Amino acid sequence: MSIELRFTRSYPGFALEAELVLPGRGVSALFGPSGSGKTTLLRCIAGLEKAGGGRLVVNGEVWQDGDFFLPVHRRALGYVFQEASLFPHLTVAGNLDYGKKRSAGDVPDLRAILDMLGIAHLLQRKPDRLSGGERQRVAIARALLTAPKLLLMDEPLAALDSQRKREILPYLERLHDSLAIPILYVSHAADEVARLADHLVLLEQGRVLASGPLAETLARIDLPTAADEDAAIVIEATVAGHDEAYHLTRLDFPGGIIWVTRRDLEIGRKARLRVLARDVSIALSEDAGSSILNRLSACVRAVVDTDNPAQVMVQLDVGDTAMLARITRRSRDQLGLVPNMRVWAQIKSVSLFL
Amino acid sequence: MFLNDGDIQAMFLTVKLATVVTVILLFIGTPIAWWLARTRSPWKRPISAVVTLPMVLPPTVLGFYLLVLMGPQGPLGRLTEALGLGLLPFTFTGLVVASIFYSLPFAVQPLQQAFDAIGERPLEVAATLRASPLDTFFSVVLPLARPGFTTAAVMSFAHTVGEFGVVLMIGGNIPGKTRVLSVQIYDHVEALEFAQGHWLAGGLLLFSFCVLLLLYRNNPLGAAERRT
Amino acid sequence: MLFTRSMGMNVKFKGVKAWAATILLLATGTAGADEVQVAAAANFTEPMKKIAAEFEKTSGHKVALTFGSTGKFYAQIKAGAPFEVLLAADNETPAKLEGEGAAAKGSRFTYAIGKLVLWSAKEAIVDDKGDVLKRGGFDHLALANPKLAPYGAAAVETLKALGVYDTIAPKIVQGENIAQTYQFVSTGNALLGFVALSQVLGEDGKLKSGSAWIVPEKLYSPIRQDAVLLSKGKDKAAALALLKFLRGSYAIGVVKSYGYSVGQ
């Protein structure tokens, strides 16, 4: 089960050259700065851009190969556009029905999708009577109701303000958990990617810089993601217990444990943690005198310079989990950090995604 | 009542002509406007210019060239004769053909603008929802371009009702066949029969006003803008 | 006239010469150099240009010519248009203007009498007796709108006099004026039609093309084209001089050469 693709396409001042194999399920994020070719790649996959001589195989179905080109409307895909793209002349129900009645596939249960996206009460409204977030939820539902074998999402949150984003993100996470089909998710927002993606494709100027599992790829120190101010890694953890006395929740991951403020979570539940490199500091010994709660034993894997002459990036192995720490160059020299050194990573804060 | 039988005959003929021309123009104008709105062909500008030409050409000039074109020596005349249709000038069919040429920009331009305003996105959305291009045209483009169709129909109709120079040139002013209202009014005025001229002109004005009012009430101007 | 929507055209020809003449006259102190505003029937365009040129040369006056339909001129004159002389395409309009006080009493005269011709752009269609009208064998017969154009009225009179009006009536197509009627016939859309002789004669006074029958004058009432001095030109020497020049031998010669006749 996989998505294989190869596209080359030139435009004035821009060329796309991508060859990828993506997982056949879960969320793959196409990540990169604007102008990196994310959207173009997504449009090529949809067939909205006619990339001559390309190749695209989705879970065994050939959609495009050499001269063979399956037109967009014959590809079993769902596409969610960046801005609201509902048909203004149809109600929500009419919009949902539009794709549903044209789909040849096993259309999923309408009720379940309405509930999942929380739009059951909007059916009779016209799109101009919906908020931005509601519109995108309807657009997602409409795409899902065509029984797609691949869901393509082009920065579905980019046109929304942060409040609407917060409103819709939980729905996207639910999508991630409940859908058996692969999702390709274009984004230039690192936090969205950290939250939703399983697989990360890094694009720059129309080329693929890296493609791999999210945690592994984010922890790579050789990629531009590591040089970013907001460089971060993600950790897949499990809810292990609660400390009722101190009002804390314990999360286990391969390499250690992390404590967070008490959350009402079921024991054994999976949770994703995001740790910003600038929130990790390094000590040579376990500093019992520190107020920092999360201190993990680690081993220095590599130290590299960053764009900022005052700072360096340190890659750490915490058990089987790779982490990044951004520290000053001066601290590096004072601590004498070199690869394979045993140190303690102190984590000032984490974000918890469910 | 000041209207004579000839006036009433001319009125019915005019409505018949305008209706036939409007219907045909919507059928012809739609693919032309669609092509013009969507194409990136280098032919877009020349074709656009040709379609717009009747707007700038004086009607008598257009009428004269159509007369030549449809005449026994003209290519169109030879074609219709070869097809056994005879010559078109001085027939109702000839009037219809001439009026179609004359009113074409009034149908094509509002349609093209409406199609332009829809943009690429709804078509792409429809394609990702499994709609074939033809399906998309009927299920998305037509409903979204409805104000454009209304405008095109109103303009074509009104322009055909009001057209004079071309009709005069092609029609030969035959009562019941090609003598339409505008010609009848002109004849009244030229013959200094102002009373009858006023009645007819006033009636035409009132009729046109009512048609426009009715259509605009059902289809407020600017609906297309508000949608986007 | 064909390509103008308003059927009006202001021809100030030989402007340079006229100016030169005016300046010369002013310099030499000759009095009475003046401009006259003339509205002339469209069918009289060519002869009038010739006549006016000669008039300017000999009199030193300047002539501003506007050609168009007589009906429109009538409406414009009633609305205060600055014309001083009208050369109409009929004799009714000048009489009407005179009766209404818009023209000088007693100034009317016939400057030309139009001749009706049955013409086809094709050779050997029209015989020299007009028998083609009785024979038939054509789909359309073009004539000018009899309600508006004197040539049209004359054509209907002719058809009636020949006793063929009722059989031919369904084949009649009407031009709004004789210019349009001429186009119907010249493009072949109407095989034949009644037009003005002046339209089908060449410079040499012979038929330009096709076949024609000059309709005998006894078959229709004369198509009198009258000139009249309008109120605005009453006291203008140039206007009076031009009207006088129109009755002179030079003008009569030109009028005849274009296929018109002149009254006694």
C-alpha cells in the first residue's frame, strides 16, 4: 500500500521535479516555504495540472503513466482547497450531494460524517451564511462523501484566523484517526504539521529535500527545518498514569518519561508531544537543584552551527528518540559538548496533541 | 386607437423576430462566449474583435455588407442557393440571420463576462467531485452565470426590437414579412404622420420598459458580484 | 451617403481656393463676399458639387453644402437649422415650408425633374419597352418607399398605368430611399427595380452597366425637385445669387448631363 509519484513540470521561473513513495495510509504533509511547489505537486496529483510524462500510482491503481492520463473527474480523490470553495448556488445539503451522487465508490455513511465534522445543523444553509470554519468543514465532508481513495488538502486552514483554526483542528485530528485512506496535506505551518502528519515531505524550490516518518525527519539536523527559529521535534507517547497529589499526568515514550499538567486522559491512550528545540537546555549532570521537572538522560549525537552566530543546534539521543536542543555557542564551549558525550536534557515546556 | 392593422402586424412581427433571434443567439453565443472566456489561443483577440465589430459598425454598413454577402454573388447567397434555400434577403429568415450578426456582441459580451467572473476554481472543484466537463457546464457554470444569461437575453431582445438600419437594408420593408416596428415608426415619422409614430414609439418604449423591469426584478443586477 | 448614419454630410470643398478667393476679394475691396448654407437632396449630390464649384469661381461667394433626406431637412428647418437654401427631392416640401412661413414667398422653382428608369444590373433582363414587367420571371422588384420617396410613388404610378401592379405587388421590396433601392438592384438581390436615371448614367451620359428602360414620362407624374429660399437666407446676397445661378445655362447643362430634365 503506497503512493508512488514522479512529476516534472516547468513554468516560467519555476520547475517542479518530484519523485516520491508515500505511505498508503495516514497523513503525509507536504511542507515547505511558499513557492516551494507544494500546491503544484498536489495539483499534479489531482490531475488539475497536466504534468506530461508523469507517473502516479495510488495503492495499486495507475492514475497516470507516460501518455496515460486519467482525467480529474475519473480519479477517486477528494480535494479540499485553500479557500472556501463551496458552490454558492447550492445549499450545504446540495453541495454535499453534488459529489456524493456522482461517486461510483462505496459512499460513507452521511450521518457519521456530519457528526464527525459537526455540520448536521447546517444542511439547509447557503454557503454565504456560514463562517469560514464551517465552510471548510463542509468542504471536507463534501470531499469525503465522494468515497475518495486519496484525500488531498491544500492548506485548508490557511485562510482562517487562529480562532477558526483552533475550532477546526480537532476535526482534522479526528479525520486522521478515523480515515483508512491516505491524506496528503499541504502546509507551511510547522505546528499544524507536527500535530497532524505521520509522514513528512520537505520541499524547496520544486525539489524534494527529504521524505520520511515525521519524528525521524523533524529530528534531522541537516535539514532547513532544524535551522528554523521554531525548530521542533515530535514524540509519540502513551498516557501512563496520573499523579493526583501534584496534579500531573505522566507520559511514557521510548527513552523516558515526561510529566505534563494533569489532563483528563485515559491510561494507555496515544498522545503526541511537540518539543521546541529552544525549550531544551543541556546540563552535564542531573541537576536536582533545578525547578525543571522533565530531565532526561541523553547522548550527544551531533552539534552544528545555525544561521544565528550566537547559537548552535545539538542533536540528542534520548533512548531511541531523537531530540533537538538549541543552545548558545558559548554554552557549547563551556560544557565542551562533543558527540557521544552523556548529558542531561532539561525540557522547559512541551505541547501535548491528542 | 391610432394604430392601424399595419402597425399591429409590425408589432407581432417584431416580437416574433426578437424572440427567435434571442433564442438562437443564446445557443450560438454561449459556446462562443465560453471559448472566449476560457481560451489561451492567440486567436482570442481577433475573434473577440470580429464578434464586437457589429457594435462599432454603423448598421447600414453592416446591412450593406450582409446584403452583398447574402446576394446571388455573395458566398452566403451561393451557399443558401446551393442548399436549395433560395436567397435570404427580403425574407424573415434573412432578417433573423442579419439580426443574429447584428446583436451577437450583445449576447456574447455579458455571457463572456459572466463566465470570466466564475473563474477556474468552481470548475476544478466540480472535477474533483467527479463531474465531467459537460456535467460541470450544466450543473455549475449555467446556474452561476444565470445573471449573465438574463442580461444577454434582455440585451439581445431589446437590441433586435430596436434595430433599424440592418433590417431596412435586408428586409425590403415587406408588410407582414419584414416590416418590423422600428421601420414602421420610421415610415410614420418620415411621412410626417407623427400621431401614429408617437403611439407606436410610446408603445415600444412601454413594452421595452416592462420587459426590462420584469427581468431585472427576477434577476437583480449585480447578483453575480455579490456571489463571489 | 451610404455610410453615414445621419445621412448628413457637410462638404466644404475647395476650401483652400474659396479662402484664397475670399482673401483676394477682401484685399481688392470687392463687396458682397458671403457664405451660403445649402441643404440639398442626396440624389443631387454630384451635380450640385459641380454647380457650386463653378458658382464659387464666378461669384466669389462661398457655398457650404449639406446633403441628406428631404424629410429630415424639413424637420431640421422647422427646428431652426441655419439653412438658407433648400434643394428638395420633391416639390411638396418647399411648398409646405412656404405655406408655413419658413420660406420666402414666390421663391420656389423647379431646378430639376427626375427621370424614372427600370434597371437591372444584369444584361438583357430589361427590354427597351419594359415588357419584362408583364412577362415576369423575377422574384423581387425593388422600388423606393412610395410613401416617402417621389421616385417610389412614380414607380407605383407606372406599374398601375401598365396594369401590372396587382400581379407584381407581392414581389415588391422597398428601399427606404432610392439610394437603398439602387443597392438592392446593384447587388443582384432584386433582379430589377425602379431607380433614378441619374444613378445609372456614367460620366459619358451612357448606361454604366446592366440593362435599363427609361420609363416614358406619360406613365407617371413628373418628379419635380424644387428649390426654395428659406427665411434665414432672405436678405442674403449669396443665397439669392446661388438661386439665380441655378437657373442659368451652366447649371441647366450640368443638370441635364446627369439624367435629369428641366422645366420650361
